[in-house]
Amino acid sequence: MAEIELDTTRFIKRLDLADSRVREAVWEAMNDNRLDLEKQAKKLVAKKEGHLEDSSVSTLPQWRAGRNEIESRVGFNESYAAKVHETMKPAIATPQMEPGETTRARPPTEFGNAGGKYLERPLFGKAKKYTKHIAHRVRRMLG
């Protein structure tokens, strides 16, 4: 599975995680972020027959035992997912891997054209937004 990690550990450690309302708000925000990242990545993934796009998977947020860390995973399960992610350039021909006609025909997103780095581009592009979403949920929960 192709995976990318966004580390919000320093931000999360500043929260009062002993408060169950804070933990609940963080979990809900992480779940929203997970669903959004999966949606954005599916718009960017290379497409020929749709097998890669249809192989997207994500896990519900989980608190790491004994640590104030929460984790959720988004990825794609086709055997070639990591190769496409790392070697295909976004909808332009390269010596490494050229996106096919169907991939090139996909409409561009705020993160560019479909093709490689389909997880990395939206994750890093929205990292601040995802962190702010967690903070917003916590503020809203605490009133």
C-alpha cells in the first residue's frame, strides 16, 4: 500500500487529552481529514480501468496505546500503487512513466493534474488545513 504520514504529534501533545471531550473532538476531526484525503487522492490517482482508484482504503482513527498520538491511514492496495505514486509525474510525459490518455483527460484539481504523488500532494497541500480543522473541532467541543 502506498502511504504518506503527516505528523501532528507536537500539536496534539499540547492539548489536554485527559479531557474526553478533547479526545472525541480530535478523533472526529481526524476522521473528517481521513475521508477528505481519500477523496482528494482518488481524484488525482492515475486511471486506466479504475482498478487503482477503486482500491483505496483508509482506517478509522486510532489512539496509540500509552501515547497521546492518533493515527489514521489512507492508501491504495493495488500491487503497483507505490510505483505509480513515486514514478509517474502528474499528467505529463516523462522517461520514467508516461500517464495514459485516460489519466491525462481527468480534470485538474487544486493540487494539479492526475498522476503520481496522488497521496502526497493533497496531504502536504492540506496539512495546515487539517491541523486547523482539529483545532476548530476542539474549540467547538469546549465551547
